[in-house]
Amino acid sequence: MTNDNIAVRCKNLVKTFDTGEQKVYALRNIDLNVPTGELMMLVGPSGCGKTTLISVIAGILDQDSGSCELFGQDMQKLNTSQRNRFRAQNIGFVFQAYNLLPTLNLAENVSIPLIINGVARKQATKTAADALEQVGLGDRVRNLPSQLSGGQQQRVAIARALVHNPRLIVCDEPTSALDHETGHHIMEILKKTAVHKDRAMIIVTHDARIFEFADCIASMDDGIVQNVTQSVDTH
Amino acid sequence: MNYIALKMLMGNTGKYLGIIMGLTFASLIMTQQPAIFVGLMARTFSFISDVGQPEIWVMDPKVQFVDDIKPMQDTELYRVRGVAGVEWALPLYKGMLKVRLADGTFQNCIVVGLDDATLMGGPPTMLQGNLVDLRQSDGVIVDEDGAKEKLSKPPVNPGDKPTPIKVGDTLELNDRRAVIVGIAKVTRTFQAQPVIYTTYSRAMSYAPRERKLLTFVIVKGKVGEDPAVLSKRIHDATGLSAYTTDEFKTLTYNYFMKNTGIPINFGMSVMLGFIVGAAIAGQTFYSFTMENIRQFGVLKAMGTGNGTLLRMILLQAALVGIIGYGLGVGLTSLFGYSMRNTILAFKFPWQLLLFSGAGITLICMFAALLSIRKVIKLEAAIVFRS
């Protein structure tokens, strides 16, 4: 693995939370590399630090010590506005609870990352409609999220994560709110549309049914990455 | 992002209407109550406004406002006429006299006695008859509202409306006969008493016998004469109080402001409207933001800066503010229009628009600040919580 194909490089990453009387270690000296062109799954029991790790990787949380570079850029060295811009351009998010804006229609929801990046609304809506087409919702662009099933809403979230062509996709439990069949379908869409040789994807999950989609699996426990295993892609 | 902010706001119809209703209510109270107050206060000097021609009013030095009648000796008129710069000076009687009505009851009326020769100081608009008809024997002119309401004749049949008095009818003023020769439109007075115009000499005969009966001397300065300078000259020469028309209005207005509870009562209403409006709008807007806090977190996670989120919230606050303000002002205007021919005092000057606009801006800023504080402090990591 060369430096060129490393999307995320975490070194000695430490993150603690102050709960008043004591410090809780969420991440303990994490060393992790995420290569481009691969789908990495972060797995482990609840409270093991998976979500904290992707929050630090995405520049949403600051680590206490250690470094975390995203495509060679240490986000902690950027000021707030530079970091916002970097995140807007380079990261796409898929959340467990979809987090679609309920009062915006699908095209408007998907166009948000483009608008944040300064694309004109008309053009952004057109591009968003194309992205929705890719996830099989091209005929629902004017619908509201409440008119869709959970699986369809997650497909909208995927379209939103991909629409601005980011270099890292961060997914937090994308299938845990879905039944097996729908979850499988969502993963197929993610695998088909999101994985790209210039892009990395991190999925936080403890849904063992989707492990088969991973290129590599990083197992975490108690704030430590226990091991990283390569997986054989059957898809 | 402005479009997204507006869609977020308007998409939640219940909250959106709730915020607008709060602001409409605040705007309504902050315009309607002061408009009534301004209308009421304008009535305190309506008599001065209606007597349009004189530039200067001369009166006893102890007079505190237009209805505070402290008569002077008739000879004061000649002293005023003797002051340099006076073009003309005329007597004006103003007194409160009792009129005996057809049913035997009495009604207090404002009787205005005009200079017999010139009839200067008469009503601003004649609806029936002419001002010169006052020269007819026992002639008086009655104001329209008085003729229709307080001086009207009892209904012929019980339950019917009273019959307005009309030209040709007679009144009994202090045991003396008065014949109505005209109906005039005058601005309602503060005490809403009927106004009866007659000549100065006839007013003297209606008024109870007193040594002094001259209420005011109304003065017009010569061309080029500054009324303020002339009034001071009159005061210096005669020892009487002499005010320009505007000064006399201000004197009257200030008297009511200082010596009645009216400003406090209306001020409390306005303050209450402001507080209730701020509470409703602030609380609803804040709860709207809290409902959308996760959406703001999503936008933040996606790279939206605090500055943009701040602008979004300010835009939302500005929109509901403008709509609420517009509706409130519109309702106040509608209220004023529908009450235009009633006894209710109502005046809606442009200054009130500015005042209420500033009030609504304050409420919106307060509501927005509550939300902005929450959103700025929001950690984007909230989006990863299920």
C-alpha cells in the first residue's frame, strides 16, 4: 500500500470525554489507514468508539492527541471555515436515521451538498435529479421524504452523499433500521454507486448481515482497533 | 441556503402560523392601542384645530389647557388690538352650558360664541345651512354628532331610534330659545359633548351672568409678522398668556399627558402586547428551531458554517416578522376604517408604523437570538445519534 492510495491515515488517535467526575476514553491510540477504492467496515459492540472515530475522521469532533489526515490534510490544522469547506467538498454522509429534511422534496434534499458548495439552485436540483435516477428514485424527485419507505429514504440519503462526488463516504449504521432484504438492497446500491478507485468508504455497523460487502473490516473494542481483516467480496 | 431556510420554516405549517399569529397579535396591539391613544389625545385640542384662522390665542395666564376656562374682562380685547403687529383680534366665547331637551332632561354642551361682525372661528364644514345664518334671530349651529346623538329627540314609539334634530328645530339654552339654523361637521372633542355655535353677543345672553365672560382673544398678525414673536409681544404688553396655535395645542396635550392616567393605561396595553407577542413569537420560534435542531446539525456536518446558519435563522425571523407586522398593521387599519364613523378615537400617523416596526424587530431579534445561540453551540456530532 503506497501513500498515494491512502484516504484516511490515523496515528495514535486519542479522544476522551469529560463526564464530570472522570474522563472516559473513547479512542485509545488508534492507528488506522483506510485505502481508496475500498469499503471499510468499522465493527464492534455499542460504545466501543466507532461513531467517535468517524466523527474525528470527518472533522466533526477534535481529537485530544494524535493525528488524523484525510487525503493528506490534517483537518485539525484548518480553521473553522476552511474545515467546513474541506468537509463540504470531500465528505458525504449517510446516517442511520436518514436525516432528510422533512419539508424539502427529494431533489431539494439531495441538492443540499451542492448548494453548500456554491452550485446554483437550478443546476443543483438538476444534478440531484440525476443522482436520484442512479438510486432508482428518478420518478419521485418531487415527493417528500414522508411519502417514502425507510429503504427508499436511505436511497435518497445515498444519493445525497454522492451527489457532489466526495472522496470519502461515511456511513453510520446505514442498514440497522431496515429489514434484511432492504438492507441488502441498500448495500448493493452503495457498493455499486459509491465504491470508486479514487474514493474511500467507511461504514460503521454492527449488522453482521452486511459484512460480506466489506473489502476490509476493522474490529473495535473499548476504544481500540483490535484487528483489520481483508474480506473476500462475493458481490 | 436561503431557499432551504424558507422551506424549513414554511414546511412546518402549524409552527409557521403560530409564530406569525404571535407577531400579528403583538403588531396589532402595538398599533391599534397607540392609534386610539393618539386619536384620543388629538381630540384634546380638536377645538383649536377646528378654529383654523387665528395664529395666536390670548387667554388668562392661569389657563392650563383649552377646556380650562378662566374668563377675562372684555376690555382685554382692546388691549390686545393695541399691540403692534396685530392685524386683527377678535373675541371668542367658549363655555359649557346646559341644554334642556325635549324629554325634559338636560345635556351639557360646549357653546362657542363667534365675533358678531366677522363670525371668525366658526365650524370647519357646514353640512346644512350657512354660517351667516347665525345672524338670524336666536340662530345657533349644532354639530352633526350632537344633532344625531345627545341632542336628538326621543323616539316616537318605544324601541325606535331617536330622531336627530334638524334645521328649524328649537332648543332651550339656559331658559332661552335657540333656533337651529345649520348643522356642521366638527372634530369630536375629548369629552364628546355636543358643540353649539352662535354669535358672541348671543352667547353672552345664554351664559350665566358673570363679571368676566371673554374666554379667548383670537389674533392674526400682520403679513410678515412671526407669530411666536408677536405672541411674546402680546404677553409682554398685556400680561396675558399668548400662544401660537401649535403652542396652545402642545400646552393642552401636555396637560392631559401629565394630569391624566391615559398615557399610563395605554402604555400598559402596549407593553402587554409587546411582552405577550414576544413570549408567543419567541417561544414558538425557539421550539421551531429545537424541532429542527437535528436538521441544522445535518447542515453543519455537511459543511455549512455558523455564519450561513445564522443568516438562515435571521431570514426566517425576518420573514415571519414582516408578515406578522404587515398583518397586524393591516388589521389595525381595517379596525380604524370600520370605526371611522363611530365615537371611537383613532388616528394612525406614520410615526406609529415606525414605532410598531421597531417593536416587532425587537421581538424577532429576541426570538432569533434564542435560536441562534442554540444552533451556534450545536455539535454536528448530534447527527450520529439515533
